[in-house]
Amino acid sequence: MELRKDYFADVRTDGLNEIGQPRPRLDSPGHVTGKTAYFADRNFPGMLHLKMVRSPHHHARIRSIDTSEAEKHPGVVKVLTARDVPHNVYTILILIQIGPEDETVLADGKVRWKGEAVVAVLAETERAAQEAAAKVKVDYEVLPAVFDMEEALKPGAPLVNEYHGQNYYLYDSGECRKVRFGDVEAGFAQADHILEQSYQSSPIEHAPTETTGCVVAPEGNDRFTCYTNTQAMFFTLDNASIILQMQGSKLHFVGGTVGGGFGGKVDVIVEPIAILAAKLTGRPVCFIYSREEEMQISSPRAAEKVVIKDGVMKDGRIVARKVTGYTDAGAYSRHSPYGAQKGAAHYPGPYTIPNVWIDTYCVYTNRTPSSAMRGFGVTIGDFALEVQMDKLARLIGMDPLELRFINAYRDGDMKAHRQPTEGAALIECMQEASRAANWPVAEKYMAMSSYRKGA
Amino acid sequence: MSLALQTFSTVKDASAALQAAGARYLGGGTLVVRAANEGDVSLSSLVRVTDPSLSRIAVSGGKARLGASVTMAAVARHPELNALSPAARAVGGPAIRNMATVGGNLFAPAPYGDFTVALLALDAIVVTEDGEMPIETFLTGRNASRAVVTAVAFPLPAAESFRFRKVSRVKPKGVSVLSIAALLQRTSDGVVTSARIAFGCMADRPMRAKAAEKALLGCKLTSKEIAPALAAAGAGTSPITDPIASAWYRAEVLPVHLGRLLVG
Amino acid sequence: MAKVPVQFTLNGSEKAEFVESGTTLLNALRDKIGDTSPKGGCHQGTCGACSVIIDGELRLSCLTLAETCGGANIKTTAGLAEGGVLHPLQRAFLDGFATQCGFCTPGMIMAAKVLLDRTPNPSREDVVEALSGNVCRCTGYEPIIQAVLSAARANSQNVA
Amino acid sequence: MAIRRGRGVAAINYPTGMNLGGDPTQALVHSTPTGNFMVTLSSVDLGQGMKQIMAQICAETIGVPTDRVIVDTADTDTGPHCMGTFASRGTHRAGNAVIQAAKEARQVMLEVAAEELEVNASDLETDGQGNIRVKGAPQKSISIFDVALSAHFKRGRSISGRGMFLIPRSYPEKETGAMKPSTCYAHACTVAEVEVDDETGEVTVLNVKNVFEIGRALNPKMVEQQLVGGSWMGISHALYETTEPYYPNRDHGGTDFNQYLMPGPGDLAETEIIVLERPSSDGPFGAKGPGEMCANPQIPAVANAVFDAVGVRIDTLPITPERILRALKAQAAG
């Protein structure tokens, strides 16, 4: 790695004692000796293992659940169903007033994705829990499912989630989050070329080497300590408190040493049910996702579809950009309405475009609920935007890097969401990339600066 | 019920124990212990055999006999099995190769079982406690097989006559998009006089490429002359679709990779 | 539930425990013996976080039954430092900033140790091959490869 | 058969912190009797190095070496609230809270030192090595060890401080979308060079040159860790990863690390990282959040490089050999 201190040296004070110094990591000695304690390294005598009975169907009504055989299985201590969960219907962003509550801790009457949790089995050993889980009988009436976002948005599509009433998240702005800036149609009318293209991604897994999980120990004083690898301690504690209808003071969360997160451990899935199990059994409980659960049950990065329509002038100026983004939330909201909204704020990318129209939708389908992942709301958008930039450059016969210089935002430029640009550095990154990659651009671009307009 | 491990010193005793419902043979553990860990509750006991002859590699008179418990690592490092080393190294990473056995590989469903693809091209004999059979016969009936495999035996190929190629997305260790093994006898001027070619991932288990083999007879290994063999490569295949690749993709690139194996 | 005795040497000391039949070595080490340096990343044999060295060979403790390790000599990352002095591999991972979340680190170090024990001066290709069964999601592997190469260099300098 | 080479570029920006703000983080700092400093948080270290960075930020602010700082975090019985580690917010939000808490603690420390040295606190400075001295008269000094002892046992002062950082929440205007998503943005530009096998669709990323502007590299080696790993993940996203390979068809989802594809140690691109620092106006020592954005620009850069190499556009992620091969066949069919 090379630190290029010559850029922005005028606005930066170097020579600090600790900041800017490559100090050794204080956690690394624990890592290399195997002594760092992750949540699953805590073992308690008498600890129970929780295994989840999951839906084999993408969409089905539950006619009945029979746990009697499972309860009789040797080593089984408790079997939990929806009626055991005090506040079974929840949504995690309710903590920042983003509702409605639309998801169940354990399925109640219906399952909306293949893999949805239906019954939790607690047993003395992992093996006994697995065997008992296989004995739980659930009678399903299979319902039509919808997997394609466009299909889901059509009239008459199977309704994925009754708590929403339609297959998209309803923002205060309506069916999508909107950004309107300038007059996009006038921009298209003025443009020398119009290019409309569609981009698509597939769901992506965080794949941390440590799977999601927790170990809960009753403290013996009506309090419960939850050792967890959550990415957000109080967010998880407060959501657990709501779901369990338990005062937060009864909960003690310990974490902070996590085997990789990447956004995959902010969904508050394992902790509430494990605490409930510990409460109802009086025993320590561990609930740790198998790798298969981590891959297919835990939320992925949402699949997204992005449609970009641009109006561009022969000289490279983009004069109008219209973006429609679709985020495949799967069956439940989790963090997806937030992610779709983040996309609305991010478009039209780091470029100054006078006429912008953005619509971003959060769409429900019968698949594993998606949620946060490293850069969500932006990562796939950047793929679409930057491939589109390449196509625009080729359309008008311009160097792709030069096209970006022409449109790059600079200090003071008004963004589509009506914030003036501050602290821009896109131009300098491109100048340095031009040098490092031996990708020459015209001298006027190398002379540009983010500090002010024009050369 | 917990999972019980039963250890026997002879295959015969183990074989008797394997008649019980829920009993499975434990080789290197890469298939059955994984299944148990993943919650396969149909498994209730694991049966293993400590007979050291199962781990023996015997090479003599141009023939090799590998005990069923011989690991991929043992094959890979054996000086007289150089021709098979690429196929053994194609299995897993170093730790898996220290565990995965010749016997286990015979049962590995696609996309696994790359070593068996090599054995199929070598026309190996599979030895069970009930007797011997050609590997093709064994593979056809393997799902119903209850007999314990004790060894595989095959004539050692001359290094230049045996070729193996595994295509994977992830390097150096990834599961197969496909694998190809070819045993080719050629005249001194390079004309193919006999060919045995086996494919992995072109069906649910390793399979012979008989049409391609036939088309190769009498050819020199040039792009032009092998063209009919490549055109015939897909005959009778039914490639798997899995997270690694679709059947369509596997079918499309099969002739490409076969061509590179033959000419490259 | 049938308990069976297991007995082996772990990092130089004798261990004897009773475990349920069918218990993996990984679970026996972690839950019974208290050596949590091998990690359970997948229990499928696909991540390498549970790697240990058994009788000099790299093995996956998640796919090895504890009962089959009778009399074995087992080494884990927890036993690598001697007398409080880090092994050159541990030193190299530390100095080379080759750990991030640290979850894959003990398994990586085991895989690297087996390599260096047999191949004191490995090529980059050797290192890549040796680490190929171990997944890391944070580092992009390059710092780990460099750390192993650097440990090998440090070793050979010490010998010379 | 032909191996065809191409290169592509992409430029991006990325907002630091939870979108639209409203995501508080608190920190507490106190001194032990012998002048070590405890930072108490509930923020989570996912492996990115949060604990180390908070220690360096506290050390710099108080004026002691980093090894005199202890970070106690992620215990809800002891640590004050933090919204969590996500959205590239950890360093920015928690760092600001730590600075505020550390400044308050430092002020008490200087006041106690001032009493001991019989000077005004405003005339004092720290030397970064564990001593407090009079500005312009460095021979007149006292160790922080002695100051802490004095504060505890003689003067009854608590050398401690509270920190809270909150960007007020912005609510998007319904019709125009006017909003304040973030207060600062990191930037990047990546050039990727690839080889494409036009008979199999296989892509090899030969090299990536990444330029990142991250505000301030608080610990350059840790920044490098994150950027190198992120660049790998970006390439992985571009070419390999998905839980649903036949999306929107729900079948054939991978369930292990064999089936879930990511580049292995034998697939690594030569990776060059160049870092620029334009300090943000509200970041701790100008830092922005590089954690997420560092994995983004490689995706379009690789996509554009594939087009440059073989002339087909793959607008669906991941850019698999199958998608490339299908496009090449369609191209050949005209």
C-alpha cells in the first residue's frame, strides 16, 4: 500500500503521535495463539442445544403442528412453538420507527419462505435435538409462491406478506422512495443520445467463517446473559426485550469479538428465541447456525434490479438520469426498506447531473429475507452505474475515464437529494488511477481539482 | 439415540454389523461424519475396520492394488503412482486428502469423485468381500451396494499414456465443473490404438465416454483429427446442474476441455 | 447415551476423557478438554477452521471421531508457543497483519505448520496449495501467504 | 482458442455512517490510579480492528502511548449505547464519541497536573510519551502516572469523560427526496485488467489498481488490511458469489464452502492499493468509513474489463463463465 501524502496536504495535519502510526493490533496475539474467546468458546454445564424445524415449502398455510412425538424423544427438554413467544410478530427497525411488524419469530399459521423457522427443539445434545426435530409433524397446505420481482409487482400475484397487504414496502412517499431534481424529461429531450439499460444481481452471502449464533446462560437472579456475535449490542438487546416482553434490565449481552460480520449479524434472529428457551427451561442454551443455515437461512445481500436511463451530450455531459431500483427483500422487511432507501440517496452516483429522477422499490417475494450486507443499497447500484458509464463512453466514442472527469462532482455542486457536495475527492482518485494504471487522459483532466469548478 | 461407533478388526465382522438398519461404513469420514454433523438422523451407527491391509498400497508387475482405506495423500506421494498423483491431488485440500480414501471416493456423488474418474479410465477392478467386479459394474450398482469395498486394482499406466484434467472455478482447491481421465495407447508415430476416457460430472457418477473413445481410434492427437471425437464427447452424457455450473455449461465446455487434454 | 473413553496426547500432555460415542474430535477438544483453539466453522470439512495436526498430518477435527484418536499425538495452535515464546508462524502472522477477525487463524497456522515442517523453504505455490483447504473471508489471503513465506525465511535464517 | 485481455475502470463514492443519521454512539473514558486509560463502549469489533483504532484515538487525544489504553467493549452491563457496527460507521461514530470523552478526561488530567505544578492548565501540554509539561518550559513536567495518583488519592478528582456522537436524523422529503443521507463520503477509483478464455468464458483477474480516498488512515497497516481484503471481496462478488446461482429460480443454492464460490488463494489478482487522505470535516482526525466502499469499485471495473476483452456485456451478477459463454455464442450467432 502506498499513502500518497501529496494529495490534500494543504488541508491535513500530519505528524501525530498515535494517529497515522501502524501500531500492532492488540487483538492479534490472541488470534495467533488461539486464545481469543468467541461466543461459542463459552461452554456451560448442562447447556441445551436448540435446533429449528424449518419450512420445506416456499409458501404454505400451516394446518397443524404436532410436537408430541418430539417431546417424548429421549434427551428433549422443551419444544417451542409460536404460542410460546410473548410478542411473536416483530420487525427489527421498529426501534427507529420503521414498521410495520411483519415477521414471526416462529411461524404462526403460515410460512412465507423455504427455511422459515416453525418449531424450536431443545435437547441435551445436538444429536437428540436433530432426531427430535425430525419427529415434529407439520401439516402444510402449499400455496402458490412468487420469486420474480416483476411478477410479484403484477396485479393478481400471490400476496407474500399480509402485514404489508401488497408486495412492496409502502414508504411515506408511496410505493417507492423518490428523488426528483430538475426536469428529467426536458433533459432527455435536450440529449444527443439516450441509453436505457437494465442490470441485475443475485443474492450474496456474507460467508463469515464464524456462523451466527449465541449462548445464553441464566444468571440465577432472573437475569440472562447472552454471549453473542451480533454486530449491534443494544439493537439486539432492545429488540429481544420487545419480542420477549422482558424489561431490558433483565438482559445482559456480551459480545464484541466476532468472526466476521459483513452485515450478516444484525438481524436479531438467534438471540430472542435462545433467551426464551433459557428462561423457560432454566438451563443454558446455545443456538448456533450450521453452515447450511448460514448459507441459505441467514439473510443474504438482496438481489437487485436497476434500470438506468441516461441522456448524454456528444461532449460527454450527462444531462438527465432516471434510475429505477428494485430490492428483493424476500418474505420480510428486516433491513431492506432501509437499504432500498439508501439506494435512492446514492443515485445518480458521484456525478453532477442537472436532471435526476429516482424511484427505489423494496419488493417482497417468497425467498429467504434479505438484509444488510457490506455496502447494501450502494454496491449493486455502483455496479450498474459504472457499467452504464462505460457504455455511455463507448456510445459517444469517448475514453471512459475522461467521461467520468467531465461529470465528476466537485465541492459545492448540488446533489440530486439537494445537499451541496463537500469534501469531494473523486477527481483526485481518478487522476491517481490514471497514473498508477498508465491510463492516460487529457492534461485538462489531470489539472482538475475537487476544490472548485472548472479548469 | 446417540451415534455409535463400532470398530472391528476384520471386514467380515464389520460387514455383519453393516446389515443393521442405520449402519454406515466409516472410511475417512469426509462423507459420513459430515452427514452425521449435518443432522442425517437415518445414520445411527458407524462401522470401521482396523485391518491394516486396507491401508496398503501394493505395486508389482505393472499392477497396482490400493486398499480401500488408502488416502488420497498416500496415493499422491507414492513414488510408483506418479501417473495417478494429479487425480489424487485433485481431491480437496491437504487435510481432506489426508482423510479421504480410495474406497470413499468410489461412493462420492458428483461433483465429487474425481479420483474414481481416473480409476474408471484405468479399467480398475473393485474388490469387495464378496468378490471382484469391473469398476463400471460397481458404479452402476453402487447405490444398492452393501458389500464392503476392500481394494481397487488396476494395471499401472505408463506416465505418457494417462492424462487427467479437473476443471474447477476455485484454485487450487475447488470442486469439479468437470473432470476427464484418458488412457491412450498410441503407435510410435502417434496413432491412437486404444482409448479409455472417463468423465466426472457428466452424470450423477463417473461415466465412460465410449463414443469419443471410438472416434479417437486411428487418429493422431491433432486438433483436426480429434474433432470427430470432440463432437462425439457429449453422447450419452447427462451433466449435473449444481451451484458450480449448469448442465448446459458443462455440456458446452466438455469438448473444449477434452480437446485441451488431448492436444494441449 | 453411551460414553466411551478417549485418550491421546494433546500438545505434549496426556488427556483422558469420556465422551459420547460418535463425538467429533473438534467437540471433544472444545467441550471436554477446553482447548477452543480449533474452531467450528462448518462441521462439513469445507472451511479448515478446525484443522489440527494428528501424528504429523493435517486433519480436520470436525470430521474425525474422537474415539479413533486413541494414542494419537495431537497438536493444536494453542500448544504452539513454547515457554511463552511465539512460534515463528505466530510471529509472522502478527507482524504481517495477517489476522483480522482471527477465526480462521488457528486453522491457517496449523496448515502452514505442517507445510513448513516438511518444506522449510516453500515456494509461493507450495504455500497456496498448503492453505487451499482453509477459508478466510477478511484478508483476501495475500497477507496470510506473505506471513507464511516470511516465517519460512525467518526459520531458515535462524538455522543458518 | 484465445485468451483475450481487457481492462476496465470504475469510480465510486460511499457515504459514511447510517444512512440519514440518527445513529448515536457513546463512549466513556476514565483513568486508572496509575494513569492508564480505560475506554468503555458497547461497539462491536467484527475483525476490522475497532478496539485497536479506538485505543489509538483515545491515546492521541489524551496524549499517551496507545499501549496505555485499554478498551472494554460490547458488554451491555458496562458499556454505554452504540447503534452497532455497520454502514461504515464504527470508526466515524465511535471515534468521535471517544474523542469527546477523552478530551473531557484530558481536561481534568491537565487541571490536576496544573495544581501539582502550580501553573495554569491552559499552559500545559502532553508529550505523547506519558508526561505533562509546561509549554515552552519542558523541564517543568510531571508524569501522567503521578497525576493519576494525585487525582485519585490526594485531590479526589475523577479523570474521566463522557462522549456522545449523534448525527441528527434526516427525514426525506416525500415528493422531492430532499434529504441528508450522510455527512461525509469516501471515494475510490479502480482499474482492473482481466483475461477471458473465449472458449470457456473463464475470467482471470490479472491485476487491480485501487485508489481509495478515506479521509485519514488512522492506522495505515489496518487500513491496508481492510482495503486488500475488500478488493478481494469485490472481485469475488463480480465473478463468483451467489446463494442462488439460478436466480430467480430458487434451486441449487450452495450450502457449504465448496458450493459457495469465492476466489481461492490460487486465484488472487495482483493488488495495488493507493490511499489518499482528504480529511472529513466531522470525522475523528478526519477519518471516513472505508469498510464497505473498498469492495465496490472492483465489480464494475471487472465487468467493464470483460467487455473490453471479449466485446460482450454481462449485466447480471455474478459474471459467471456460463453467462459469458452464452453471450459469446449469441454474439457469434450475430
